[in-house]
Amino acid sequence: MSPESTPLPPVLLDVPLGEWPSMIGVSGAEIYRVRQLQDWFFQRRIKSFDEITVWPAALRRACAEKLTLRSLVPDGQVASAEDGTVRFTYKTRDGLLFPSVFLHPPQGGDPVDPDEDEVPGGRSSLCLSTQVGCAWGCSFCASGRVPFKRDLTQTEIVEQIFWAEELTGRRLQSILFMGMGEPLANYENVVRALQWIRGSEGLHYGLRHVTVSTTGLVPQIQQLSKGAPAVNLAISLHAADDETRKKIMPRSARWTIKEVLKAAWDYQVKTRGSRLTFEYVMLDGINDSQRNAQRLSNFLRHRKCWVNLIVYNPVPGLPFQPSTEEKVKKFSDILSERGIWTRVRRPLGKDIGAGCGQLSV
Ligand code: SF4
């Protein structure tokens, strides 16, 4: 077998926890080694088995021969001069590049998540990617112009958290599945990643701190409510009528707004305590009229949900412009007057191509 065709060793986090004992070759009285590995991996963030100094050398060597601990290599980072945003690029083991975005808004600025508790030194969040490229083709989005290469694995998703904390020296308070890709189109890997992120055997993030976004894949939203770790859901609606949605989100619009909303309300009922947010990017002359605001409020009034009105980041080569300040304010006022919790989200990381809808590689 040529060196090029030698298969890469499996990555630890791709192996289900129940298979760790056989994978590392321990059983019986030695089973406590699994807990040690969990501790050294998730708490101490080791990158090689050699670092587990409480293990005998033979066990470290044997594990290093059949398993690897990390699957991504950082491949550059750029920090915003305007706010605390850092955009990282990672390279996968098969040589693909994708971004993720660290958000650390200046204190007193627009918070990423106003529901979060105050943290000394400010809150940090990670907007992580779930696919390399995106096949969903939302017409305003830079990621939708990056050809889809493949889904990220559960390890590649979780590892973005490790690297962001290591490269910035900060603890993350919120994990947002809002980077490149449609998370629910990579359903299996996203759910497995959530198990590591939410589970007590992994990173143990609370429900309030993990949000998965989707453009509204109804079957997957339904599936998510049955057995996956509960998360906050952020649904990118971006239109108040199906015709407009078809124009700007042609693939996701195969499900009508009513179908998406029904799945969202059902999800909320089944996962008590999860927060539901609707994302609405304000596109000048496309979806920002007062009539649009009234229609949207008719769908959402008397429901427990948030609306994020996102100020659009223009993408070079795309024919969309942000709505004017006045239109955004009017739109926001109409929703608020009808009792809908609404906030206007200013883009972070605009100067480094890291704002919402700007991500490419
Ligand atoms: S908005 Fe999300 S689903 Fe749509 S193209 Fe961009 S990354 Fe893909």
C-alpha cells in the first residue's frame, strides 16, 4: 500500500463513548482510564495521548497508533478593527477550508444574546460552521456562493469550540450553529456534535447557551424534537410571504411559512424551555415594507418568540442592499407595537467578511 493511500486513523470524538473502552483497549479494573481520557480531553484539552501523564507509556503509545485527537488545523485568522470579532479559517484532514467566527462584542455594545448573564470581561460566542460550502443557495448569502463540498463531521464541528477557546484564551458562553452551511441538512453530525456539546460526558453546555439555526427544514425540525439534545432554535424566515421567500430562499421555500411555523411551535412545545427566534434579514425593497411587517406580526403575535431584524451586510456581486435606518425602525416598531419581542441586530465583523451572510472562504 502506498503511503498516500494509508487510511488516516479515526478521530476520538467520531467514536461513540460506548466504544471508547474497546477502542483504547481497556476493560474490567482498568475501565477508569476512560474517565481519565474524558477528563484530559474535554477539560485539559490535550492534543496528543503523550500528554496524559497519568497513563502508562505503553497505553499512550498504543492509543496514539490507532487514534488521533484532533482533526483540524488552524489556517489563519483575522481580527476586526471595529469590534471584538475574529474570523478563523480551518483546514480539514482532506485539505478543505472553512471559517468560524468568534464574537466578543465591546461591552455596552449590541450583545450577541441579550438573554445571557453578564460575564466579567464580556461574553464570548462562537458562530460555527456545519458544512464546507452550502448547497441551499439563499440568494443574499455569500456562503451560498461557495460550492458545497461536504458535511463537517461531529468532531470537526465540536473542535471549532476547542480551537476558538485556545486561540483567543477566552471561555465561550454561547455556541451558535450559524456559520457556513445549513445545520439541519447535516442532521446526523449536528445531533452527534450536540450530544458532545450539551452532554455531561462532554462539554456540558446548558440549553440556554446553544442555538441551532435553520432556514426551515421542516422534517428535520420535527426530528430534532424527538430525542436530540434540546437547543434554542433560530429560524431564518427572512420573508413574510411565500412568494418572496421563494425568490430569496428558493430551496428552503419548498416548505411554506405556515408549515415552518407549525414545526417551530411544535418544537417549542416538545422541548420546554428552549427559546425560539426568527431571523429576518432586512433587504431594501424586497421584504422591508410596512405590509411585510404587518404580515409577519400576524403570524407571530400571541406567541412566545423573538424576532431578530438583521441589518444586511452587502456582499460584492449580489444585487441586495440594506434597508434604510428608517425602514428598519418602522418595521421594528410595528412588530413591537403588536407585542412581539423584537431587536435590531447590527452586524459584527463586517470589515473582515465575518458578518451574517458574509461568510465565504
Ligand atoms: S443562509 Fe444559510 S442555508 Fe442559506 S445559503 Fe447561507 S449558509 Fe446556506
